Amino acid sequence: MTTQEKLRILLTTYPSQDYIIDTLELSHSEFSQSYYFTREAGGLTATTETGQTVTFQGVNYEYDLYSSKSDLDKNFSFTLADLENKLDDELDRIGLNNNEKISIIYRDFNASDLSAPGDVFRLEAVNVSQEKGTFTIVAGAPQLNWSKTGIIYDYDTFPTLRAL
């Protein structure tokens, strides 16, 4: 049975012993390590989509849809408990002239099958803020086509833009 079939069964029958587990991976080339987090109190060990078995550390975090503009760009806000300020220390490792963005990978697992994730979303940090004990990342889809063409799309130049 494929992962999608297992997820379909989970969502239609929703057995009490089975549920979806959210996980996060934070990484950057300047970090001393990649960080793997889950909201499960005791943590968990699971296999990622690449076949690598990793241990996700139990951390309190929440995520929400960040306020979005009218340009179809959707961002998410992740707020993590950082009681020992490890993530704060990792930010200090990133040089001021480094333009690489922090990579965030969201995975969800079926609690009864940790051998492969159900959904995998790759995001990049748009904004990072921290206070003592908390770490907030606003993340969105990677901007792969950010170069501008200089062309203004209006109805005079492109009349087919107008709905019929």
C-alpha cells in the first residue's frame, strides 16, 4: 500500500491510534548542523524522502498562515521554543554578506508508518526574528523566477488579457 493510500484511509476513517505527525527541518550551509523538530514530546525517529533515518527532537512550536498580499504568494509563520537559544547562536554563525536563505522542510508522517513522509514542502526563510526563548521564521516558497522582465502587462499592449 502506498503512502497516499495510507493517508487516504487515515483521513477517511481516522482511527484513534493513528494520527498525522508534523515535522520541521531547518538548515543552512553556515549552521553547525541541520535541526530536526517535531511536536511529539518524546521526539521520534523516521525516514525522510531521501531514505535517510533521522531523529526529530520534541519541541513546542506552532505554525500559521502568515498574512498574505494579493499576489498569490502564501507565507507561513513558524514560532519555535528556543529555551537554550541554540537557534539564536546558529544565526550568529551566518555572515552579514551571506545571501543564502535558511531552508525549511515541512514533512508530515502517519504515526503508524514512519518509513516515509506523506507530504513534503520545501520553503525558504523570508524573515527571521528572535526573542529570548522564542524563534520565529516567516517562510515561503523559493523564489525561483524572481528576475524581472521589464515588460508591463496592460490591456493596450496585450488585449487578450481582458476577459471575454
